[in-house]
Amino acid sequence: MKIATWNVNSLNVRLPQVKGWLEQNPVDVLCMQELKLVDERFPRQDFEDLGYQGVDSFGQPTYNGVATISRAAGRDVVRNIPGFDDAQSRVLTLTVSSEFGDLRIINAYFVNGQEPGSDKFRYKLDWLRHLHGFVAGELRQHPRLVLLGDFNITADDRDSWDPVGLKGTIHHTDEEREALRSLLALGLFDSFRQFEQPEKTFSWWDYRMLGFQKNRGLRIDYVLLSDALRPMLRACHIDRAPRKLPKPSDHAPVVVTLEGAA
DNA sequence: ATGGCATGCTGTGCATGA
């Protein structure tokens, strides 16, 4: 079973690339972020035609928006974080069936935060606190859980092209990293780091300054798995190929492979 | 030191991203 996350930076613009990628990479579940699309305009039929009967989107105009597509319909869908009043569409949670039982999948577009000390940064930390509470509750009910998406946080210095120059700037602050550590402390682990990975492997590159060509990037897209899924994890990799296409998303997809008995 | 690029909107520059 393969599960992927990809910040597509406008599904309107990127739909042909997403479809092309799915044809080459027929994953079982694809979680997308930054749709920049309302649900009424979600291209459901395009995904159904590719064999995805489960199509759940949680969009809004212009900004944010997340969607999860899967082979069979998702169940017990939750939009955003219950009890946290939020005008922005950032979290979509649902259950899918798998060969090792039900999987709870939390697809999240974490707040960017813009700049430490700003209102947006305070919103980011507040949002992270509430996400922590939500994930804790979900884990109690669903031992097999996946938390994935665009985290907008570098977990540590290995995840940044310039950890010294960017120390303390957005995506690199102690507060953000502490919030990520506290999510992991709930009983999750970073699937990417379970395998030997080339140094300077990133999932996002700035459109400006030839960021991709110079590999000036960040690893900010993650697939976290609950401890119960550790025996099933076979691979995790970041697919840079779509970033090389004309008019790419600034993010690359992250793919995990799970196998094995229940 | 700065801006650099991309997207959406009812716009014709601005807000946002990371």
C-alpha cells in the first residue's frame, strides 16, 4: 500500500500534473494541500476516472484547502480541528481500509506563520497546540494512524539547506520544532528518517533565486506514522521529478510504502 | 541588503506563500 502527500499549490493549475503523476505513481491514497479551490469546483470526475472512488475535499476560495483521494470511499470524515474555530480549511481526517485494518489518515496543511513574533506566527503556535490535542484524541481511538502533509516546520538542521543562516527564522524556530517534537511524543515517528537518505534531501524549493537548481530547499512535508504501523513501513521517499516540469508546484510529493500482515 | 517567483482575485496591484 502506498500513501502520498503533495502540496500542489493550486489544483486548478496543477491538475494535469497531478493526473500525470498518478498515472506514473498509482498510489492508494493521495493527500493534497493548498488546493486554492472551493469544493464545488473540485475535479472529482478526473480522479474517479483514474480509479479513485474516495474523493473528499475541504476547500475554500483562494487560499488553503486540502483533499484526500483514495481507492474506496473514506469514512468518519472530520473537517478541521473540532473545538478550534478556524476560518481556514487546513485539516481533513478520514478512515480508509487497508490490508492491515482501518487506517486513520489526518491530512494537514500546517500554518505558515510568516515571521516569528507576528500575528500569523501566534496563530501558527495556537493552531499547533490545538492540533496536538486533536491528534492525541484520534490516536486513542485509532491506533493505526497517519499524520501527513505540509508541516511548514524543519524538524532539525538536516532539513534545511542553510540551517545556520536561517536559524531562528520561520520554519526554523525552537517553538515550531518543539511543537513538532510534542506531536511525535504522542507516539508517532517520521517515516523518512527510518531509512538512510541522501544528505540535503528536501521537499520544497523557492521558485526564486534558482532555488531548485541550486538545491536550496527545505524538508517541510512529512508522513508521520503511529508506532503500531512501524512493522509495516517498507520505504519513504521524496519524488523530485514533478519539480523539474515546467510550471511545477514548489513542493514535491512524499510517498510511503506499507506492507505486511495485520 | 534587497528582491528574486508563483497564484488568485474582479484584480490591472495586492496579499500570501516559505
